[in-house]
Amino acid sequence: MRSTSLASRGDFRAPPRCRAPHRLEVTLAAAARSWVMRFRFAQLVGRYRLVVSEELLAFVERTFVEPAPERERAAIRQDALAEAAAAELLIEPDGTVISRAGEVEFYRIRLSFAEAELSELRFEKAPGQSVTLRLLDADTLLTVQPGKPNAVFTRVEERGSPRSGRA
């Protein structure tokens, strides 16, 4: 897996007297985990596309491809990658949250929400299957589900929407 630390990307140069840049990386990582963007439900409304990460691809291999019989692995891998490429999260103004890939819905749930500021949105997509949504920036959501890698979704601009400026 590729490291995304500032020091490894070359975006950060430790001062010459700093003998332990890894401590700074750990401190920055801890700060990033503790930073929370506050939002109102209305800010989440929109359509988001899944970002297919290396971590997600490794999860698919471990969970679905490797346990399958050898002759079925290529087809399973192809189907899983196609599903991931089409995966969307829709959040509607009435509180409905829909997870789907193409025409296949994985869940559709209507949430009750207050207009108060939130740091995260938690719900169960099915009994005992919790989902936590966090807004990372105005157009990026993080979904956290126990037993699965965290998933990042980016907002998809709709033609003619006020955000896109396109007609």
C-alpha cells in the first residue's frame, strides 16, 4: 500500500534539527483523526460516487475473490469491480439515504433528522449493521462500517444544478 504521509510524498521537509520526523507524521495523523467538520443534514443532500481505493480493492480480493474456486475468480473480480465503479450514495432532502450500484439498491432508509449541527450521522442500514457518515469537505463523505474498509464518496455534479453552474 502506498504511503500518503506528507514526508513520504515530499510535500513536507522536516527542519534539519528534527531527528524524528516520524513523530511529526504520527502527530499529524492523530490531528487529522480528531478533526471533525460540523454540518447540517441539508449540506449532505446530493449524489456521491464511490472512490475505489487500494484498501477497497484488497478487501474485495480477500473477501470475495480468494475464497472462490479458482475458475470463478476472474468473473467474480470483474463483477465486483464493475459494482464498485457504479456504486453511489444518494442523500435526499426528505432524509432518505440510498446505497446502490446501477439499478441494484443495497439499502434505502429514511432518517429522522434535526436541523442542528452534526459532526457525524449514524444509522443502521439493517438491524445490527451500523453506518456512520462524516463530511470531510463540502463534496466528500467518509462512510464507516464495522468489518469493512472506510469508503470515500465524492459529490457528483448534476447538469443544471446550482453547484455545477452548467445548464
